[in-house]
Amino acid sequence: MPGSARVLAVCTVCGLVVASAYTVVFGGNGWLWFAWVVLALVTVVVLTARRV
């Protein structure tokens, strides 16, 4: 996995941790989860494009 794809994957995992912690402490936020889903989809696309 190239450096930029690795950084994006790490940011996605960190974003999941932050979104989960925010939800536990403050309650759910739809926009936060929507942003994380978009980030996760971008990560999947980048990782898939790097393999081709």
C-alpha cells in the first residue's frame, strides 16, 4: 500500500474512533456519520484503484 493510501486508511480508522466517541459522549450526529461514510467510500475507491 503506497504512502498516501496508507495515510488515508489511517485517517478513516481514526475518524471512526472519533465519530464513535462523539456519539457515546454527545449522542448521534447524522452529518458526522455521513461524512465518515463518504470518507470510507473514498478510501475504498483509492485502495481499489491502487490495486488495478
